Amino acid sequence: MNKKKIALTVTILVTMLFAFSIEFAHSSTDSYSNTNTYAQSLASTFLGQVSGFDMSNYRIISFNVSTPKILNSQTSQIIISAIISDGNGNFSLAMSIINGKVWFFNLNLLSGNLRSTQTSTNDRLAIASNAIDEYKQQFNANYCSGFAQMVPTSLEIQNATISRDDAMLNVSSNTSTEKVESTTFTWYKIIDASTIPQMSITIIVSKTGLITSFYDNLCFYNMANVKTTVTKESAIAIAQPYIEEYAQDNGQTVKTIEAKLEYTVDSSASRGDNNLIYPQWKVFAQLDGLNQYNITEYGVMIWADNGVVYHYGPQGHYRSISRDAITPVLYPVPIVVVVSIATAGAMLLVRRRSKNQQRRTEAKFHLKLGSALILVSILSLSIVPSCFATSNSVVLGSRYNIPTEERTVDTTITNAIANYSTSAGYSTSNLYGSSTTANGIYYGAIGGSGGGVFDIVFYIGHGGHSVEWHYWGWPWQWHTHDYLAMTADDGSLVRDNDIWHNSFYQSINGQKAVVLWSCHLGEDAMGSWITYPCGDTQEHGMPYAWNHVTSLSFDGYFSPDSSGQVFIGFIGPAPFLSYDGFGMNDAGLVFLHHFYYAALIYGWTVHDSLDLAAQSVWGVNYGSTSCIFRNGYTLDGENGHIVVYGQGTIYM
């Protein structure tokens, strides 16, 4: 009887659980369906009423919706990653919707053609004014009324700035190439006589009259309800002990101290949500002399409303590899002569002895060779399928000659990239630190081979040009071999030609997205073979070493190719991720965080992810002249900037 009761009870519980699971599944499906329907409705309204997209032939090729939180925020959003068509071309669509408003909108041509209509600058003025009026009405965005009122009906010049007490409108035209001709309208609210990038709305109108980008930062960011109470003199006094302690610990002296009042997003959400903007004093000190990390600046960030020091540290960059530290390969004439004589004598002895043993060893040699070939074949069977079948994400980072503060930030970003990669379905290896050896770097270089396999690689650490002396022929025929190299965690160099030879699967129609946050490794975009006087022919250039392509587009952002490859690196110095001199604290960290979050969690293209990253730091898209990483900066007297080669329209 007890067994029957137990059986009946179990049956009832299982039935209830099954019914609950079905109901939960239906509920989840219904919830997703409702969100998807809502997102499609908003997207269609925006495309047709605001963007000017031709809805008569509108067709959805793919439409993906997700609801992740905004990075470092509790604010909910709806993310759209879609491919749509107007009958002439296929477009990637990236949108972020917050509280029924459009925070981020990007529309980029993937294939086909744009409509043939051509517009003038004055035509685009009318298009922008109409678009902002439609956005205000369709999306209940009354706060942007002043935008439309400031757009002039005509302009005799292509670039203009229109100001009033509470707002400023910047109009800039991009006519650098016919393909990307457009006019950008950015409307800023003025706070305490300052323009704040995050308190803005941006519209980009293409040459065909289509609005391809729209960023409503006002629907997310807000000014914190605080007042500036800390004076400049007080800020310097608060920062001085931090600066002097660092200088003393590193055998340096303080040359100058400057303080600047800025308004900044609380990107770390240390005071709550990261959508609030606070006043801060940025105190920078110039230091005399170099320490072991080549640091000449130190920064202290102080909230200007309460005097709290919330961020401080050395300000540096990933410097070029020191050539003095590289051991040259030298072959002095006396050594060459001695080694040659010794080698010749050894060869004669070996030849004499080998005649007597040749017949006996020949059979053994063939047996060993056959066994070795069989073993290699067996090992290959176990290795090759995994390389072919899996999309890999390899995260690399060298701690060599990196200060503690920067190592902490580097650990944060490498862990984040690894987590995002895993969430996106990649087989992920986080090799930051001691595992970033030459073999670890070669592991990242191996790559997949066709069949839908796509690999991503990230590296951070010192890099640059490596020069090696070689001797050939007559004593006066010395020459150098030039490499581009990155550092392993122990400080050893891993060179471009060695990486090329260890990325053999990449040469068989593989696809890869590579980001190298390191000095100079974006130089030599084409890649090449160099034949030296000694007869050695070696592969040159990191883009070629990693991607095995010598024809990548020089501008994968504005003029993407169809290679299925993308390479992101630096011309000149790469800043520390913790560098605070670019208008936001830890600008590099914030940029990379948002780039990978958009690419791997939102499912956006590299192009759109770069735009979101730049928006998160400077309130502009990556292609803007105000994007410091694209348009350049100066660190220790050397100019640098990011380069994007290949196909920026690919999805990671």
C-alpha cells in the first residue's frame, strides 16, 4: 500500500513538474515573441519615419533580438542585430532601444547598391530637421525640440558651428571619398559653459539622403544633481601626496602639476549607475627622469563635488621594444673560419666511418622513418579535426615590464573578453600572463580552416621593430634583418615571420579577427616577403603573419573589403588601458569593454561595435574626427592611432 502511495505521489509530482515546465516554456516563448514583435515594430517605424529607408521593398533577411543590461548598468535595453533589404542592397542593422527611445542606430551596406539619389549639403539640412521632428513625435522625445530649431535652412559652407547659451550644433561634412560622403549633425547641451559629449544627439545623413547613424545619448545619460565645491587649488593639494609618493618610490622628481575641471561619466559605477555624469578634477603631474616602466606622468582623479580621490596611477603606453635589449646574431670572420675548418674535418671522419656501416644502418633507418611517419599520421588525426571543427577565441597578454596598476586593468579586460567569447559560443583559451609564451602565441595563430570556422585573437603587451645583425660573404657585407615582434610574458620576442609559419591553417581559407593592443604592430598593412643579401626570404608584417592576406583594405571601417578577415592594431604607440588623458578615465579599458560586449554579446558587426565603443568614450562614432583613437594622439612626442584593416562589416 505504501509503495502504491509513493508511486502515485511521484506520478503527481512529475505530472505537475511537466505541466509547469510546459507553461514556463510557453511563457518564455510568448515573452520573447512579444519582445520580438515590439522590436520589429519600433525598428520599422524608425526606418520608415526617421531614417528614410525605402519601405516599399522592405524585407527582413534575419532579425535577432536580445535584452542584455547595458554594460556596468542596471538599465534594461532591447538589442537588435538584423540584416534587411530594400530591393537594391542588403544592410546590417544595429539598434539599442531604451525606454522606447533609440539610443543607438547604425545602418551599413553589406552588399548591393545604395539608391542612386544624390543630395546636396542643403538637402541634408532639411532631411536632418525633418528626421529629428519625426523622432520627437514618433518616440515621445520632447527634449530634442531645440535640435530641429537650430538646424539652418541653408549653409554656404560645408562645416559650421552654431551656438547659443544652452546648446551648440556642429555641422560637418565628410567628402574624403565618394563612397562615404555624408554630413554629421551633432547637437550638444551646454552645461556650465561646457559641451559634454554624452549630453548630445547625433544624426549622420549619407549622400543619398538616407540616415545611416543616429545616437540619442540624452535618453540614457543624465547630469548628477551635485555642485562643484572643490577649488582647483584644493584639488592640487589633495593630489600632491599621491604624486610625491610615487615619484619618491621611483627615484623621480615632480616637474609640474596641472589641474583641469571636466565632466565625466562614472564609467566604473562607483557612485551608482554609470549613466550619471559628475564634475571631476583631473590632476596630472609631469615627472623628471624615467623609471623602469618609462613613466613620465602621474594622474589623480578627484570628484569635484566632494573631494574624494577615486582614481589614480601612472600614465604610460605600450612602448616600442628597446633595440638595445636585443641580442644580435653576429658571425665574426675568425669564428666563421674556425667553425668551417672544424665542420669540414668532422664531415670527412663521418664519411669514412659511414661507408662501413652504411649497409647495416640503411634498413634500420627506413624502419624508424616508417614508424615515425605512422606516428605523425596518428597524431595528426587527433589534432586536425579539433582545429577544423571549432571556432576559437585565444586571449593573450604579456606582463613583461608593465606596472602593477596596468596589469590589474589588463587582467580585467582579458577576463572580460574570455567570458564574452564563451557566451558567444567560442572555445576559449585565456592565456594572459605566464601562458603567453611563444607557443601560446603560436596556438592563437594556428586558426581554423573554412567550413564556417571563425577565430578571434586578442593580445596586449609591448611590441615594435626588432633588428638583428647578420653576416654573409665578405667581412664588409654586414646587413640587418628587420622584424615586427611582440613580447612573451618572460620578455622574449615573438616575431612576425615565426607567427606566419605557425598559422598554417589560416592559409587554407581560414577567417580571423585579430586585435593587437601593442605599439607599432599595425604597421606594414600589406605584408610582404623580404629577401635579404644572405639569401633568406622572410615574411614581414603582423597583418600578414596573422591573417595570411596581402590585400586587406587599408580602411576596413569606411571601405571594407570582402576578405572575411579583420585586423586591428596601432601605428605608433598604444596607450595603457589605464591612461586617463583622453577625456575619460581608463579610456582604453572602456573602449575595449564596449567593443567586445557589442561584438560578442549584442552580435553586431565590427564596424558597429567600434562605433558603440567610441560613443561610450567620446559620445561620437568611430569615424568621427573627434574620435581620438582613429584620428590620432601624441604620447611622449610620438604620434599614434588605431588602424582597422580588412572587412569591418563582418560579424564576430
